[in-house]
Amino acid sequence: MTNVWRMFFTTSAVLLGFLLLSVPFVEPGSATFVVSVASFVMLAIMFVASGAFIYVDWDPFDDLL
């Protein structure tokens, strides 16, 4: 299951990188800015959560198998 968390972590990191590269081209107060901030929040939560899951080596399906 750690491979899945690593995939989420890596994908979130790459998408956050692309989002940070687009910051200079987004006008504050526009609809694009709102979508960018919402995307940043969701990606940051996934990045931190998957990092925490990797750190504690959490397997949600451990009890089922």
C-alpha cells in the first residue's frame, strides 16, 4: 500500500510544482485565481496526508487481509 501513497505523494508534488509555476500569470481576483487557490488547497492536503501515511506506514486494508 505504500506504493499507492508514494504515487499520490509524487503526483501531488508534480501538480503543485506546475501550479506554482503558473502563479506569475494569474491575475488576483479573477476566476482563474479562485480555481488556482482551491486547487492548491486540495493538492496541499493530499500532499501532506500522503506524506503522513508514508511516514507512519499506514495500510487501511491491513485488518481486512
